Amino acid sequence: MDEIVSLIGGFKVALSWYNLALMIVGILLGVIIGVLPGLGGANGVAILLPLTFAMPPTSAIIMLSCIYWGALFGGAITSILFNIPGEPWSVATTFDGHPMAQQGRADEALTAAFTSSFVGALVAVVVITFLAPLVAKFALQFGPAEFFSVFFLTFASFVGMGKGSPFKVLASMCLGFALGAVGLDKVTGTLRMTFGHEELLIGFDFLIAVIGLFGIGEILSSMESGLKFSGSHATIRLNVVLQTWKHLLKLWVTSIRSCIVGCWMGITPGGATPASFMSYGLAKRFSKRGANFGKGEVEGVVAPETAAHAAGTSALLPMLTLGIPGSPTAAVLLGGLMIWGLQPGPMLFVEQKDFVWGLIASMYLGNIAGLIIVLTCVPLFAAILRVPFSIIAPIILVICAVGAYTVHNSMFDVWLMLAFGVVGYIFTKLDYPLPPLVLAIVLGDKAEESFRQAMLASQGNLSIFWSNWLVGSIMTLGTILLFWPLVTWLQDKRRSLNSRPVAASAGAAAVDKER
Amino acid sequence: MQKGEDTNDGRPLVTNRTMEIVVALVLLAGCTLVIYDSVRLGFGWREGEGPAPGYYPFWVAVILAVSSFINLVSAARSAGASETFVSLRPFGRVLAVLVPSLIYVALIGYIGIYVASAIFIFAFMIAVGRENPLKAIGVAAVVPVALFFMFEKWFLVPLPKGPLEAWLGY
């Protein structure tokens, strides 16, 4: 029960007027960021990072994580009212959320979305509260080989759990690793791949990549599709909220299933987007009203929203305990920790107790505050979307440029941001996934360092990665995930071979019947 | 998003297949650069140092090359009817934001980020958005001023400044 005591201590840290105010500001900014195209959780936090340099680290991370919660909430508003997913993880919410809005049940859909987001996040925070200290204690005994195995698992799961071509995931990821390797090699001090250019000395900063890939890239995509907002109005009335809550209680099976899916996908870095799709798919399959999905079923809003929020929140668990983020936004928060002089990883739980528990306590408070704010302020946020895109686009571009400049006070980074924007636009259109690219830039040098240290210890013998049951089982799990697409591909092939004669005989039977 | 407006989009410019091939080729070209430099740095084992500095980029580039090659082949083989990557009009809209952004970033170096932002927002709202000039002037003035006070005064993060700021004494 040490956790409870620590958590109460955390609440004492988080419950100052200054921190509460930052929480509310963070949630409001976050929802706005989530609603606007071109600004999302990851790049929104990246842009606002420099503004927190002057704050104490605990307050800074409280505000930044609240921006993240806000962005998670905000995505649902645009999906339901405008059929425009503000964030990739709210795509699945449009399937049933927007039909509900068209039937005049927007308030019901919004209440369901916000409440299930809240439930998902709350469950994930409870998981973090009790699991994180255990994982951290466990990870204190990790050596370089163990750390490398966790990195390996992280990246293997992108390949194993990603949708689409595994080779595109690999290409995107390795591009990130290669970009991350540019600059000073931290182990030997040699310059790599700078080709005599001084700007490349410090390498490619992933914050620039995040702002460019997600921010500029999304502006370009939005411009291309000639975005015109046309959506339903909504205000949320109290009696609808209460009725919807009553209805939601009956959907507890879906909620629990979605929470499990979300927490699992968040801790292993599958991320919020696949979690929301997977949860929607499962709900459709197991629900009694599965056939109604896509026509405005409340359950079809509950499932993806719960899972996305649970995944988004639990992605912070590996970030805090191992220093390995589960999502691009968690990676940006990790970047923040390092800038404030905190070393993420298991020692954080020993050396920075106030910080860790203050953050965890703020997750509880932030989500409660978030639920209240979004339920009451929906008309305000929907109004933002009615501002023409020709006003929003240049302002977001200016904000992105400012954000990119402030990372290193360098104009080169601003140019780089534009280049990353074009890459992001093209990659998104061709289904090259962006999160593995970003995480590879962030984690590449750390993965390399642990690999080289492990190799040095074992004198180049790869068997060190199977030298004890812990590192061995993580590596084996990673290898299975890495080759998972191959397994499913073989299965599909076998099935199509088997089904062909069956189909032929079924066809013959049909012909027989007609006679 | 608005879909199914192909009739208004004008002539298709590039197919997905072509773009897939271009991206794969660009990535392959990147691989040769990385492999070239890794070979220079050494990618083997060094006594007392472990894997040489080029070891990791070398193998990363090899995996990237293999994946890109597979992507290239699978794109080249999908000959049949290919989806459009971008048509004339949407591409024009992309350029309408990309080209002004390039000019904007180029301007920052000469006249500072605040004045450049004001010009960019104003020009974009007039030329692309066809907004009311008064409204454009308003937005173009408020945003940089707000940024100025936020960064220079409140958070003490200096941004690139030009002659106007110098004349004002900053």
C-alpha cells in the first residue's frame, strides 16, 4: 500500500493553486489543439515545450500532460460534429459518432465519447499507479542487454501490430534510425554522416521532425482536400448527460474490454490509433447490435474512445519507468523531462518521488477537470472550427515555425521543419506510418548505446541477449512480433488455397440446385 | 473530409504507383549515402571499443535498402489500374500553402519573424482565402504582437528580429 501513501503525497504536490490553474489552461489549450487541423497532441506539446523551460519541472509536466489529455478529448468533438477526425485515433469515432449527430443525437454521442474517454483514462491511470512502481523496481536491475531487449520489443511491435505493409513500417523506422544517427557518436565521439556540414553536428532533433511531420504535413493534407467545415450545432443538456450515463452503465462489458485493449496497446507501443480500431472491431463482433454499427450506435462510440484514451494514457507507463515512450506524444514529454534535467527511467521513482507522484496525481485531477470542461464548453470549441481554414492555416504555420525555431534557436531547423512537412504529407498518403519514424529518431541512439555496451561486455557474442530468462523472453517475444506479419501472410495463403476447392464445390452445388 | 469530387479536381497528375517508386528510389539513394559513410567510419569490431561507429548506421541502412527494394518491386508489379496520388487542383491548393511558406521562412532571416509572420498571414488571407482586407489586417497585426509579448516579454525566449524591432529599440 506504499502506492496509496505516495499518491496522497502526490496530490499534495499537484493540488496547489498554481498547478490547478496550469491544469485548466493545459486542458483548454489541449482541446483547442485537438480540434484544430495541423495541431495535434504530439506537435502541440512539442511547440509549447519551450514555454515551460522557466517553470518548475513538476508544474511543467502537469501542464504538458494536461494538453495531451485535452487533445485526446478534443479529437472526439470534430469527429462527431463535423465528421473530421481531428486526431488519427478518433477516426473510428466518426463511424458511429457522426451518424448519431446527423440524427440529432449529437449531445448523446458527445456525452458518451467524453465519458468513455474519461473511464478509459481513469482505468489506465489506476494501472499506472499500481504497476509503474513495480516495473520501475524491476527495471533497476536492468543491464544494457535488458534495455536493448526492451527497445527491440518496442520496435518489433510496430512491425508486428502495424496495419499495412510491414516493409513500409521497417522503411519508415530505419529512416528514423538513420536520421537519428547523424551527428556526434556519443560512444566514441566521431562525427557521422555530417559530410562536413556544421549544421548537422547536433543531428536531427526529433522535435523538429514531430512539428514538421505532424504539423506541416497535416496542413498540406488539409489544404489538398479543400477542407470545408460543415457540421451540426450542439449544446449538451444535463438531462441528456444523465440519461446517457444510465445507458453507458449497461455497456460495462464493452467498456471493460476496451480498457484492456487500450492499456495493452498503450504499454506495448501499439499506440492509441490501432487500439481504437481494434476495440471498435471487437465491439462490432461481440455486440448483440453489431449489425447496427456504423448507423449511429452508442456502443460504437464507447469502444474506440475508451480504448484510445486508455492507450494514450498508459503510453506514459513505459516512458516513466523505462525511459521508453509508447507514443510520439509520450516521446515529446520524455524530451521535456531531459531538458528539465530529469533522467527518465527507473531511478526517477527513487530520486524524484515528488515529481513522479505529482504527475500521477495530476492525471487523476486533469481527467476529472477535462471531463467537466469539455462537457460544458462544447459550443465554444465547435465555434473554433467555424473559423475559415484560410485564417487558421497561416496562423498554425507561424506557430509551427516559432516552435521549430525555439528548439535550438536555429533557422536551419525551420527549413528542416518544412522538409519534414513535405515528407509527412507524402508518407501519410502512401501509408508509410509516421510514429515509428519519430520514435526511431528519439530512441535510436539509446538503443545503439545499449547494444554497443552489451556487445562490449560479451566481447561481441550475441548470446548475451539470451543469457538469462528475462532478457531471453523479451527478445523471443520481440522476434515473434517481428515475424508476425510473415505468419499471418502464410496463414492467408494457406486459407486461400484451402478455400478455393470449397468455393468451387459450393458453386457446383448451387448450379445443381438450379437444375 | 470531402471525397468523391473527382470531377472538380481536374486532371490526375501522379499515380500512387509512381510516387511509391519515387519514394523507394529516394530512400535507396539515402541508403547508399549512409553505407558510404559507414564504410568510411568502419563497421566491424574494434578491440576495446566494441562495434565501430559505422556498425549501427551500416546495418540500419542495409535493412532500409532491403525494405525499400521490396517496396519498389511490389509497387512496380502492381501495374493495373492505379489510384491517383494527386490531381491538378488539389496539387494547386498544396502549392498555394507550400510556396508562401517557403517565402515566409526565407523572409524571417532578413526582416525577423514578427514582420514576416504579419506579411505572411495578411498575404495568405487575401490571396488564398479571399478574406475581407480589414479582417486580414486585423489578424495579421494581432498574432505577431501577441507572439512578441508572449515570447520576448513573458517567457523571455528571444526570436529572430529584424530592422523594425531594432528601430523600436529591441
